[in-house]
Amino acid sequence: MSETARLFTDSLLTNNMTIAYFLGILFAVIESKSIKNSFIKALRFAIAIFLVNILGWIFNYLLPAGYEALVPALFFVSTMMGISFLRLLGELEGEYLAMPKFLFFLAPLFGSQWLIQGANYNYPEMITSTSGHILGFYLIFVFTAAIKEKVIVSDASPVFKKYSTVLAALAMLAMGIIGFHLI
Amino acid sequence: MDKNLKIFEKVLLLGLLPLLGGTETLIQALLITVSTIIISIIIFALSNIIHEANKWYWEVAIAITLSYSLYLILPKVVPVADNIINHYFLFLGVTPIVYLGATANHRKDLFPYLSKFILFMIIAASIREFLGLGSIFNIQLTNPAYPPLGIINKFPGAILVISVIWLLSNLITSNKNLKKEGSESLV
């Protein structure tokens, strides 16, 4: 397997930003409602993560040496641009638990930039890794919607029709993903 | 699923990121919990001062600054922290639980959430450190090469432990409710 293919599959599976780094797991759990509408919804969020990662990488690349302490500030700016982009698309409107919904999408936008920055990738590597990350996020978002839909319509006791069951199902998925470490 | 969420469920949802990423060891969990409380209280104090329409953006900027400062300062202040400070300390600034203070009208509203968060962090970290590493507070209790259940210290284990804690909390509260209903019907 070539280095690029290895980087892509690692970002998609063993270093999946949603399952391995928990970035966006909360958002996927609360925001995915049904499989039907999650395909387009997840695509919008994945595009936002992709664009923000490119922007964050460019900001970081252009930053002069010795100003590394400003990296979180730059990532905050690119994160806010991502939030604005999603709001233009009609997403992240309203509140959840008395907080604006955009607060719940900060972690995947900000965190994925930090992961990319930490790995010190060049441009092609960053694009490859980000592509793996967003595909991983997209799949987990759609899987979570499917799990939630199945849990809600099941005949189980109401105590099992909760987020704990969704998380348990995601844990089983994670067990499968960690198996790829062995390959 | 979002209907009638109890306080502990809200805490588990809002604090999911530190609960999953910051509970590999008890010391790490305690440090991340203290950092969360410090940031939450500062955000709570600031939310009473900032009354702008864009106050949330200011609060996010402040929370990220605070979490980044703690991420840099903690390894220098706490000697044992050097190996256990991970990027989840920095991600506290983008974790919804630190913004609870901005929605609370009074500090009494904040206390039940933070106390439950502390409890869940300690429980999750104790389980993960003991089963995943065979130690408690870095004191090795089992053979280091053979932890009771090594996968618990990795990412699938983190999700599994939180889901089990959540499920048990749900079962306990639903049993309590059933008992209450039962005693009321007897009366």
C-alpha cells in the first residue's frame, strides 16, 4: 500500500476523528435525526470541515516562525468562518439545551485543524488526511442516524431507548475499527 | 430521545468530549475536571458582564484562550502532568459543558451540573485506569504486562465505559421513579 493510501485509510479508520478522537461524536449523536435527511446534512458538515481544515492549514503555513502561540487564535477565526458557512446553508440554527447549536459543532471544526497541525503535514498529505477524516465523519454521522432510528422504533423498554444505547452501538463499531490496528 | 432529559444526561452529553478523552488515568481526569470547573466559573462570571448580542462568540474566544493557557501552564506547574496533558485540555474551550455558566442565572444552577460532572469523571477514570492499565493513581495493582482488560484504556473502551455508566444511571433513576410511583399508588 502506498504512503498516501495508508494515510487515507488511517485517517478514515484507526485515526477516525469522530471515533478515535471523539471530535464530532456528540454532534453526530444529537444532530442526526433520520437516515433520510442525514445524507445531505452530513455532506454539508463534512464540506465545512474540509474547507476549514484547508483554511487552518494555510493560516498555519503563512504564520511566521516564533508566532506559534497564535495558532489557536487563527484556528478560532477559521472555525468561525466554517460556522458562518454552515449558517448560510441553513444549518446550526436554533438552540439545544439552552445553548446555540453552533457550540456543539466547534469541536470537530477546531479539533480537526489541531490534529492536522500536530501531524505537520505538507499540502498533499493534509488534503489526503482531511479527506479521510471527513469521509469518516460522514459515515459515522449516517451510521448514528441509522442506529438512532432503529433504537427509537425498537420494542425495547423505554430505558434502553436512550443515548446510552446509541453510544454502546458506536462502541461496538469502534471495537471493529480498532481491529484495523492489527493489520 | 431529547425529551425529558435529566440533569445527569445533560452532563453526560455536554461533557462527552472530556469524559471520553480525558479519563485514561485518574490524575488526568482530576486535572481536566479542575480545568473545566475553572473555565466554567470564569465563563459564568463573564456572562454576567457581557450583554452583547454576540456574547457567545466572545465567550468561545475567551474559553479557547483559557484552555490554551492551561494546556501550556499545567505541565510547568504540576510535575506529574507532563505525560498526561493531551489535546483534550485544549479542546475544553470547544466543549459545551464550559458554557453552562452562560445559561445559568445563578451559581446554584451551575452546581448540580458540575458536581455530577466531577462524579462521572472520577467513576469513568477509575474504571478505565483499573481495567485498562491495572493501576489506580499510577499505583500498579496488577502485573503491568497483563492489565485486566486493556482495550478499556483505548478509544472503544472509553465509549463503552461511558455508555455503561449512562445505562446504569438510567436504570437506577427509572427504578427510583417506579418505587415512588408504587408507594404513591399504595397511599
